[in-house]
Amino acid sequence: MDMNEIKEIFFQECEEQLAELESGLLKLNDGDRDPETVNAVFRAVHSIKGGAGAFGLDDLVSFAHVFETTLDCVRSNKLEPTQDVLKVMLKSADVLADLVSASRDGGGIDESRSRALVKELEALAHGEMPSASAHEAPKPAPKAAPAPAPVAKAEPPKPTDESGFQPIPFTFDGFGDDEEPALEGSVYEITFKPRRELYSKGNEAALLLRDLSRLGDMSINCDMDALPALDKMDPEASYFGWKISLKTVKSEDDIRTVFEFAEWDCDLDVKLAEEAASDEELPMIPVPFDLGILDEPSISEEEEKAVQSSADETVAAAVSAAETATSVAKAAGRASEKKESAAAAAAAAAQNNAAAAAAAAGQTIRVDLDRVDRLINLVGELVINQAMLSQSVVENDATGTSAVNMGLEELQQLTREIQDSVMAIRAQPVKPVFQRMSRIVREVADMVGKQIRLVTEGENTEVDKTVIDKIAEPLTHMIRNAVDHGIESPEKREAAGKDPEGTIKLSAKHRSGRILIELTDDGGGINRERVRQKAIDNDIIAADANLSDDEIDNLIFMAGFSTADKISDISGRGVGMDVVKRSIQALGGRISISSRPGLGSTFTMSLPLTLAVLDGMVVTVAGQTLVVPLTAIVETLQPEASAIHSFGASQRLISIRNSFCPLVDVGRVLNYRATQANPVEGVALLVESEGGGQRALMVDAIQGQRQVVIKSLEANYTHVPGIAAATILGDGRVALILDVDAVVAASRGQSMKPEMSLAATG
Amino acid sequence: MSSFAVKNLAQGSRELIAFRVGDQEFCVNIMSVREIRGWTPATPMPHAPAYVMGVINLRGAVLPIIDLSARLGMAEAEPTARHVIIVAQVKSKVVGLLVEAVSDILTITEENIQPVPEISSDLEKQYARGILAIDKRMICMIELDALFPEKESEAA
């Protein structure tokens, strides 16, 4: 595995961390104050920073560091995660995402933006509340944060415990030159208690302490209360804790940086001395401990030996048991009191917590998508093959009772099950796409100066990955539209008696084998007068056309339609809702709009759960076999001559329960035959098209109903109007899958223009 | 025109597959040929030009079958079991070319290729890339990419 591959994995993980980060921040934004949420957010940034550091991605590291620092203030309750604070953080998350993708794909990001955010973040970390104008560096605001800033004004150094200081000389070299100058140091009380994981990950408490000592004057006490009797001791466990008093000019973050890679594996508490003094201290007997000896290992003081061996023994089991035993026994002797049971209980609790967390995370593996796709293709072949086999057995064995037949039936069930399971592998929650939308709402709302809240629902609804990938673009477009055109400006909203903050709701749910995505805004709704006028201006409809409200609303899906008065940066760049509609249709989906003036609009998209298989009705039309998607069919009926009524020159209507429905001869629409078939000899499929209207599709006969594997026609051929895709039937021949909406549209008089890529140009 | 025809050829010798369409012989670069298989009935495509015979199932992929005779402006073929489908790669797509028979595999060098004579037919100008004289036969070298131009709009 070379470096690039490792880097690729890092970027993949970044994506996950960024998603985690954003969802955590959004949760906080919704008022969640669970410390675990804050931790998760912090962890996400921390991991990105850690990984980025390993790859030398300095921009990323420095931004992540500032972000992390601010998050840490939230974590330690120094900074109240108010809406304003979270707004900055969400923006920072966006910039972080930009930085990650810039690092991955090259290219730059908007540096002024990231610099401005760095300033804001730093200001937050220092206890300033964000100013109203988010893009400028905030002016110093009244200190609202409950705790003083980490780099506080000078504190007279004062010894905090009986051990006294052992001053250790240190230099300022090697520290960032961007440090804010602090006049004198403050005294921090640091409690550091490693857990066993710290040692098992190869960290070394002594080294951490030594690094810490370089920050300033430090006195250290070893807490050996947890040390059990020798016979009860686990050689790989961690029993020691340290209580450190550090006088330093560095900030608390610098202190925490020392423990950066050990932080998750130890209990760390850093506070200013005066706070610490007021806090109830843990019951422990301080053992004076001179850190200076760490630099000179030859000095073998007993305490030092105890510390060292304790650390060593846990890092590697290689340390001889005898030696360990002696030194620990000595240490044990010095510890006057043992709080064995308490420590054991705490350790057990910690382990339980860890186990619970691991269980919640679930077990997942990362699999290359190509492999999954290959598997899906193979299973698709298997299904076809099985169908072919069944068919030939049925042809040769009319009785249908043989053992072969029985076995085949079981095989059929098995293949179906395999197929379902394989499809499930690809199923993913729509969450990542929805999360991306929240960013778009934020950015666009900022740009147009609107206040908008995005509410998502059902983000764990699962759908095939290809569908997820492909809905992102149309959805983005619709969200932009909703923000730009849908929601009114705060002033207008207030004038209309609405909450100045607009709400966009994005929801997903499963309904009858499809996924239904709804986008609702509480804006002004479609301005039908304007839409109508625009449509007339653009020659989409005739000036005297008589249209229902619904029909007017649906005009926005027509090509070349954009209601925005001026072309803005956000939407109306010539790509309109017609593009959205086409991409949804390309996915086998439907989109419709319903709007109430003054109350807002709802876009409803219905998409197939998977693009790989489809339940279809196999029919015969003019000697050809076609598959009609079952989802489109409302009912099938055998028309009677009395129910067929001619309408105009060529149209025919069929009366179904006293309502009249246009009859569409599929064979005519697809040019399979020159004249219309006699409806009485065929079967009518009543279909509902996305426009809402019902049509009766005439076919010659129904062969049966079955699940078919969708094969792309476009891969080797081209898009054919009226045909959605192809499939391979049991006899090994290709059958075409009917695009019901296109056929219905054709029957409405909209022409089906053949787009021939294989056509001659000469 | 002729200089354009020749300059597309690589240096050195190359292999071509020769086949019969109607009473003429044509050849294409062997590198673009994936496989050769017998004729199976194709599913007709609606709204397709006459030379598209339909699509067949090639081990799970949908393969359009082109009647090369019709495509080259000759009579439409009436496929029989003796007809052959040349499965060829044309740009990013795979198509099946219906021909009467595969006649030869030729190894030729630049010198064997004669420029296409100046004739008025646009169709021929488009696809013919040279003429080979082999054993008193005339074999027209055609370029498949030119026969099936790919529209950019289809890429989306």
C-alpha cells in the first residue's frame, strides 16, 4: 500500500468525519446539549487534524487546530454554544470541508474567507461573542463566556501544595511565533490519569510529563491511591495518576496539545489554579515527585522507578515480572491508603462505556464500490440465467411435477433472496445528501440575505447509492431555487405576518416501493400570474390558453422557463426546473409541484429505490415483447366495444366507471404498426402519469408479471423516446422497458424527438 | 483529401479484418474488433433508422446491431443463420456489425494502402480511409468511428 492509497483512505475518513461534524453541529443548533454530541464534533475535527498532520497538509492542520481550540471551549463549558456561535462553527465546518477537498483535488479555496473565520474562531475561543456581521472580524464584545479566557492576565505564581516547586529551566524556542504575548505565566492545576489504553497504544506517560515540563515551571505529584495489592494487580493495567501544578505563559490549549494524541485514553483535567483550589480535590495522598530526574534516567529514586516501571510494564509485557513486582511493591508500600474498590469500579465503568460505544458504532467494512457493482451484475446474470433455465424446463416438462421443477423453484427463491441482499448492500441512507443541502441553504441564504432554517426528516431512509449520487444535483438546484425564489425576504415575510425566518423542509420516506422526497418551503408560493405571463412571453402556451392552477404550476418544469426577474448568481443561470425534471425522469422518477399562494410550495419527487431491478408487467405489442413498470399501472382491464368512444378524428376515449380516459395505442406511439389496433382485441393498462392524468395504454396481450434486471440502452446505443431501458428475458432476448410518462406525453401531442447518436450525419 | 486519409495511419505493419458486405469487401482495424459471432434475431428498436436492426443480448449487455450494408448505403440485408456479427468497439460504445461473412485477416504496411480516389459520394468520403489491392481483390478500409459519430450531448 503506497502513500497515495493511505492518503485516499484518509480523505475517505475525512468525508465521514465531516459528515459527523456537520450533523453534530446541526444537533447542537437544534438545542441538543448532550456532552457526547460536543465530544463527537470535537473528535471529528481532531481526527481530521491528526490525519492531516501526518500528511503534512499544513493549511488543513492550522485551520483545524483553531477550530478545535474553539470547540474545546464549548466542550469545557467555557463557551455557550449559542446560535451565533454555531453559525460561525457551521461556516467553519464548510471551510474545513473545502480545505479537505482542496487538499485532495488540488486547487485553492477562498483564503480571505478562511482567514476571517479563523479570526472569528479565535475570538470565540477568547470569550468574545460573535458580532452581528459574520464576515468581518468581530469587534471585542462584552465577555459573555462564563469562564475567563485561557490566556488570562498575569497571575502571581503561587505554590499550590505542600510539595513546593522544583523549577526547571526551559526556553521558548520551538513554539509558534503567533502566540499572543502574555505578560507573566498563570498557574494551572493539571490532573492526568492515564487509562490502560494509553499504554497499549504505545504512549508513555513519562514522556508526556516531560513535554509538559518544558512548558513552564512544574511540580508534580504522583497519585498512587489506585494501586492495588500486589496479588490483585493486573500487570497491564494503569494505576497511577499525576497531579501537576504548572506555571506557564502558555495557554491551556498548549497544555492540552501536549496530551493531544493521548487525550482519549486518559482522564485529563486542566484548570487555572484559583478554580482548582475551589474545586473539591480527589481524595489522594500526594507523593512528592521530581520531574527533573526524568531527564537523567541514571538517578534511581524510588518514586521515579515506580513511575517508570508502571509505565513500562504496561507499554510492553517484556519487562521482567520480578522487577516490576519489586518496584511496584515498594511503591505500594509508600501509598498509605488504597482505594482499590473505587478504582476498580471506575475502571469497570469505563470499560462498560467503551464496550457500549463500540456496539453502538456497529461493525462495518469498507468495500470498493466496483466490487459491489460487479457482484450486482453477476447476480443480475444469475437471475436471468435462472429464468432461462426455468423456461426451458417448463417447455420440456409439461407436467411440472418432477424433482427438477421443485429444485428450480427453490433456486428461484434463493436467487431472489440473493438479489435482495446484494441490493441491500448498496442501499444507503439519504443523510449525506441532505446534509450537503443544509450547507447550500446556509450559503445561499447568506448570499441573498435571508434567514432560512432547513428542517430534514427521514434522513435515514435508505435508497440505492446510485440514486443518492444522482439526486444530489437536482436537489441542490431545487434547494437553491427554494431559497432564492421560494422564501421571501425577511421584510416581506414580516409584512405578511410570518416568522422572518423562513423554513425549508426536506423529507424522505418510503412509499410503495419507491422513495418519496418532499421539499416544502413556507414562502410565497408560485406567483401564477407571473408564471402564466412568462409562459405566454416565451411562447410556451398560447395567450388565451385556459389552464388550471395545477397546470400553471407545472409550467415551471417547461424548458426555457425562469421566473426570476433578474439572473442571479444563485439560480436562473439558464438551467431551469426542466433540467431538474429531466434528471429526475432519467432516474425513473417523477416530480410534481403543489403550491398555495402565500403559504409556500411543495415539490414531490418519487424515485425508484434501486436502478438495477424493476417489477414489471410483460406485455405483447405488435409481436414485440415490452415491459411496463408495475409502479405506473393502476389497473388493467379488458375493454368492451361499448366502452370505446371515438373523439375527433383519431382520438378515442374509454369510459371507465363513468369517467372518460384517453386511449393510447402503444404500438402506434412506438411506430410498431401503421394503424391503430382494435381496442377490443387487446388489453388496456390504466396508468397514472407524473402529470397526474390517467391514460389507458393499449397493448395486445399480457404475458405475466416479473422482476426484471434493468440494462442500459444508452451504454451502447442511445436514448430512445418512449423507452426507459432494456432488459433480458428468460429466453435470452432483449425486451424493452416502456417509459410510461414519455408515451403519455407523446399522446398529449408533445413530439418525441428521436435523438440518434448512431444516425448518419452525412 | 487523400493526404488526410493516409496520415491517420500508424507506422509499420498492422492487422485488419476483412469481411464481405453485399458484393463488396471491406476491412477494419483488428484492434477494434472484440469478437465475431453468429446471427441471432434482434429486438427491433422503435424510432430507429433503417440500418439499426435492433438490439441483442451479449452476455448480459444490450448490443445494438447495425446492418452495415444499409449503413453504407447499399441494400438492406436479410439476415440468415449464415450471417455474422462483428462485435466492435466504436469509441466508448460496443456495437454489432451485421456482415455476410468474414473473409480474411490481413497484415499490411503503409505501402499497401492506396488513397481513396476523388469521388463525389459524401458517404464514402466520410468513412473510407484507403483502398487495398490484395489478390486482385479491392478491399475498402473503413473507419468505424466515422461511421458512428458520437454526439457530445449524449455524454450527459
